[in-house]
Amino acid sequence: MTTADVTTAEDGKLARFRLVSLAEGVSFLILLCVAMPLKYAAHMPAPTMVFGMIHGLLFLAYLALAYDAKQAQNWDGKRFGIVLIASVLPTGPFWLHKSLKK
């Protein structure tokens, strides 16, 4: 494996993480802004169950790919901690998506 192949693989891991980060952030906002009001105001729990499951799966993918990106990008503990904290903030994944683009 050449240095270019390793760099491409590392960039691919980061790109996959950024994509899942964005999807996880969108699912979080849909869950908070659409599904939860429907559950409590309109007494429609089905959207919460559907989007909750989707969000949960994306969150698990986020964590797994964050760890993978940490290994590929040699992030220190502080950077990885910021990535983990961003996962639980409503707009954190969007900020992270933008900051990782740089």
C-alpha cells in the first residue's frame, strides 16, 4: 500500500463520518422539531417511533465512524471528546461537519 493509498483511505473514512454526522444531525432535528410535537400535541406517537429508530441507528453509526476517523486522522483525546460532545447537541453535528471540511 502506498502513501497515496493510505491518504485516500483516511480521507474516505473522514468523508463517510462527515456524511453520517450530517444525517444524524438532520434526524435529531426532525425528531425534536417534528416528531416530538406530533407525539405530544397531536397525540401521534408513530413518527417518534420511526424517527427515533432511524436516529438511534445513525447515532450508533456516528459513534463507530467517529472512532474509525479518530484512528485514521490521529485525533487526540480533546478532539475526540469534542466530536462526542457534538453528537448530543442539536446543532453539534452541523458545526462538526463544517469544521471537518477545513
